[in-house]
Amino acid sequence: MLFNQIIAPLQDLLTKEAELLDGDASTYKLSLHFFTINLLYAVIMEVGSISLLITEIKTSPQAKALNLVHVSKSMYSEAFSRYDPKIFRRIFLGLLERLTFSEIPEIEKLGRFILVDGSIFPAFSTMEWASYKSTSNALKMHLAFELNRMIPVQFINTDANGCEKKALLEMLEVGVTYIADRGYVSFKLFQQIVEQQAFFIIRIKSTMKDTVVQRLDVIIPEEWPPFFVNVSDSIIYFSNDPNKPHYRLVTFAFENEAYRIATNRTDLTTGEIIMLYAYRWQIELFFRSIKRTFHALHLWSHNEKGIETQFYIYMIVYLLLLHFKQGLVQEQMAADILNNEPDSKNPESTPPENYSTRTPARGLVTLLGGRLKKFWKMSVHWLKCVRNFLFQPLTQEIKVMIFNME
């Protein structure tokens, strides 16, 4: 079945983890294997809660065909407490290591880039560790999303008041460029990133005062000027920063919104800085995907470790689905080349002349080409198509239908 094809890359990783738990399969009806497979099924099928998953497995002929185990809600609660989230972290990291994902060509040659941001998830009133406001609880996922391959690579959970700057420092890697919005602006953070031999591209606040040390040449693609005004590129220092380190500041206006981008990357062109910041929108799309499509707004557990497990399941499913999609794309492209057929989904396609979007960053990314849609976007229509064929053999006819669905 298609479901088994999608989850195939993790099967041996899951088996290895299960073997480390002596007597797990013989002791528990909801063993690590069934616990994991049931949850993967829930996410792919967009089942919104554990209660609905129990009903789905009990009544669905397709679920029975997959040999999913039917157990009570209390058994799921016990499993979330029993299995350490480190198990799922190891499976996630194993997939990152073994799976190959397409890279954005324009970015690959420029280095490794990580988008960072935090997003709030509502929590139950009983979850005192996730304190937020006097009237409500909530938690925050601090996410590192690799731009090169368009995949999540790391996350940290805190209560909703958890400091995003502190989380970024915990995730820093030498040589990596981190791209973030205005919530990460801090003179101290800038200095710490530099000291750890990493880089940043961060949008700063309009109120931050700076002094220009040197004007740089503005270098952007020839087709961009109609969309931009007031573009500048300078070496500066911030007037209120007591240490006065020199950084680079790129400013521009796009669709009536002003942008000021600070960075310590001096080797990139003006256009490359703008392009890289524009791609920051992809992390927002990822949060939207897991919240709305994967139903992450409904927490499966009240336990802090259980929620960490839930989030690792989302990350695992995302990797598996993206790997499956890109495999179909590569297979179809190879077939088109073999048959000397033109690519019907040209990745270089451009938007209509009067194209506009609600979010400037989205509009800017659209100007950069159509590769995102072809290789990395998993639309609700595409996911619906996958779910409709989930219990059928992956024939060539079904491959073509899934490939052509946007």
C-alpha cells in the first residue's frame, strides 16, 4: 500500500529502537511499534485527536488492513509517558541523515541557512508548566528550519513566554547563517553569534539608529528594479551599541513596506541578502502546515515529554511526505528526459504581470521562480490526493495523478 511506501524509510530505525526496549512488544499491547505507526497514520490522515483516532482504527476497513492496533485512550496516555521523546528524536535525526532532499540551487552555493522563529500553541489549563497569562496556558515551539533543503532540523519547547533569543543561542552551529525577523534583534545576540563563528540576516526595527561608515554598491538582478525603491547597501554601526561593531545594513521598500536587514555576511550581493530574507516566509508556512493540516493545535498529551513526542511525530511525517513527493518528481523528470518530453511544470515559470499577495515576503519569493511549488510545497490538494490513494498499490497511473496534483 502507498502508506507503507511512505513510511518505509523509518521502519528499520523504528525496529532498532524497539529492540533496545527489552520485552516491550510482549508486555504492552500498544508497543513502541504500534504506538508510532498509529500516530503516523493519524497525522497523514489528518485525524484531529486521539479520540477520533481510536474511532478511526475501530471502524475503518482501511485501518484494519494496515493492522493498526485498537486500544483505549488511557493506553495512549500511558505510552506518551512511557516512551522517552529521545527515541523519536533519534528516529528524526536518522531520517535527516539517510534521506536525500533537493536543494534550492540559488542558495546551495551561498552556504547553509537556517530560518528561526517561535510559534505559540494553546495548552490545557492543567498544564502548569506551560504558564503564559493569568487566564490561559500556552507553549512555544522554537524551530530551526533549514532553508537549503526546506526541512525542519531542530526544535526546542518552552512555555509561551520562553525567550526566542536564548533558544537561538542553544541551536547555533559554526558557519551557519541564521535568518530571523525583528523579534530576534539584540546587540548582545548579534555579538554572541559573531563570537560563535556563525552569521545572521535579521530584519531590524525602523527606530534603530545607525551611522554609515561606508556606502556599498547596490547589486541586484536586472529584473528587480520595478518592484523595489530606495535600495541601499552600507557598512554601519548602531549608535546605541556601546561596542560599536561594524555590520552591514541593506534597506529597501517593497509593496509600500520598508525593510532594514542587518547582517554580518559581507560576501553576498545586495540581491542575495534580499532574496535570503524573503525566504524567511517559508518557516511561517511550515507552522501553518502543522497547525492547520496536521492539527497540532490539538495536543495529544498533557505531559511535557508527551508533547515533545507529538512534535517529533509531525517532523517525521513532514520528512517522509516531502521525500515521497520529491521522489515522484525526480522519477517523472527522468521519464520526461528519456521520452524527450518538455517539462510540463516549468520551475522557471513567473507569476502574471498583475500578480499580488497579502504578504510582501510571499510576493518577493514568488518573483524568484516556481521551484518551491514543484519540489517543496505540499498543498492541501496534494495531501488530499495522497490520502485518497493511501490504501492502494502505488501504480504508475497513481504516481502520475499524484505528481500532477497541486
